[in-house]
Amino acid sequence: MKYNKAIVFSLVVFLILIGLIIVIYRFGPRVEGFVGSETPEKGYQPTFDFTDEDDKRIQLQMDAQQGVPRVAFPFKNVVDENGQLVNIIMISAPFRTEEDEKMYEKLRLAGLEFCGLSSYLDFPGKIWNPFDSFFHEERDHDYTKMVKAWVHCFRTPPSNLSYSQLPLLMMSEADLKDPYSVDYTGKDEKQYDFIYSCLREDENDDTCKPGWNWYNRNWDVAKRCLVVMCKQYGLRGIIVGRQNCEMTDFCQNLVEVLPFLPWHEFQAKMRQCRFLFAPNTSDASPRVITEAMCWNMPVLVNENILGGWNNVISGVTGEFFTTENDLPKALDKLTTQYDQYTPRQWFIENRGKDICGPELAEFLKSSFPNMNKPDAKLITMG
């Protein structure tokens, strides 16, 4: 009898231990690399459980789009010349939330592949804007291990990209803009000399204080340059987004400060200006530069800008400067030889969807053998 009780007791203990192991395995913390079954040196993140609602929503999206869901920032879709979604998802910025991590995992498990895209600040290098999210650093993300290729905009790629051994293509997202998407006639009446956009940090806050846009659009340098532009050259301009911000008295009656404008209104204001002023340094893919060029506006650009620098051709599309000290040299040329600049023609012949789209298509085909549109003639952002 004692022998039987011992057996029963041992069996109960054994079953309890098995139960505990199952519970720990099913519900306990676990860690998995972001890249399939590989074990990267860093970039570890938890594997997420998805709710039925998540599964159903994403599956419906994938069914509707032939296996490719529509995604949102920080992800981007790409499409072929017929507007059909390609089964490659671009990661264009660092993840900001656990929801971004979960979406990455879900898309990966669904069989989609990823390509990096430098379209946000210094990404995938260290983000230097002190007002940006640092969630990705806290989670130790390694985006070069999440993708199979990378499209970048840098003169010199950051070290983590340079040493990644990934296939690289040097191209800014803004290079893909279709120049024929704007109604350019060459007959726009110019009422101002320049336009500069530096949006307020919070549209519900009337105060002017340092923040993400202040840093990204280089407002400190811009203010010093405005002294030169207004005092020395008497230029008239539009500044979008800097209401209630202090600037030189020399710009009174010369510069009009406007609040945030919807895209179409901003484009209308651009058309009234002779050139774009872009003192930005932290922009990776400044769409406003290519938009200005499509309106045949020369661009005055900070030479230290991260992306878009390859579209600034002296005497053709615009001029470079770095600070208020070398600004006069650029302004002298821009203002005295204005009619010699041909930014729209140059952009049509060297950039745009019809030039860069086929280049991006070939790059993705060579980097992703399983791409669902192997016959695509061009690829652009969707």
C-alpha cells in the first residue's frame, strides 16, 4: 500500500512539473531575433502574440491587395508602374512604439520582405535631433539586420550601413517625384524672392520654442541668414510656420510669416516665389527641394544637408551655402544670374519617376529574387 502511495505521489509531482513547464513556455517571457531564425549580435526583441482582431484585419488587407497589406509610417509600400503593390515593405524610420515592433513581426511572419529606406533624419545612423523619439535605442534595434537591402541618400553612409554588407542604392525618396504631376506653365507671377518652411512644434501652442522642426529646419542658422537676406539684399520672402518667433527687425515689411498651410496652398505660395531657401541639415529626403525644382525654382541649400544634396548643381539648379558668412557669395550668383537657372529641365532629364523609377526597380529585382512583380518597369513609393 505504501508503495502504491509513493507511486501516486511521484506521478502527481511529475504532472505538476510538466504543467509548470507548459505554463512558463506558453506565457513566460521569451526572446527571439528580428531576422528569422538567425541570432544577431544585437537587436533582440520579444516575439509578440497577436489577437484574432490583428490577424483578421491584416489578413483582410492582404487578401484585398493580393497578399500585400497597405502599411503606415514608419513602413512604406512600393508599387509598380500599374500601381500594383510590390511584396517588399520599406522601413523608412525608427520604430517608435511596441505597435511598430508588432507590425514588423506580423509582416515578417506573413512572408513579406523588407528594404531599408533613409527617409528620416540620420536613420539608420544615430539620430541627433534631441527632440526625436529614442524608443529604438532603448530597445536596441538593429535595422540593418531586419532588411535585405538599403536605399540611402548620404554622401557617406553611417558606419552601421557601410559595414552591413547589404546591397546599397544611393537615391533619395524625393528623387522619385513625377515632375509632370505639377501644373507648370512658366507663367507664374513672382511676388516674393524666397520661401522658407519651418513649422511650429505644436499647432495648438502659440509660443515659439525649440523643438523637432526648429532643429530639423535649422532655425538658428536661418535667423542669422535672414539678417543678410533682408539687410544686405532687401529680399522679400515668405516664412511658413514661425509665428510669434523673434527675428531681425530688418525683415519687417519684407517678410510675411504664415501659419501651417495645407499642401495645395503651400504649393500656390511657392509658385509666387523666385527661389527656395533651405538651411536644413538634418533632412534625409527634403521633398520641398524637388517640389521647388519642379516649379522651376532654383534652390538655396545648406551644403551640409543629409539628403538631396545631389540635386544641387551650381549655376543650374541652385547654390550651396553653409552659414551666414558664405551666404552672400551664393546670393550674388543666384540674384544676378537668376534667368540662367533651369532646375525643372535638369530634374526632368536626371531625376523623377521616369528616370529613378526604373533604377529602383532593377535594384529591388536584383536584391529580392522572390519579388512578386519581376517584370516591373519602374517602382516608386505607393
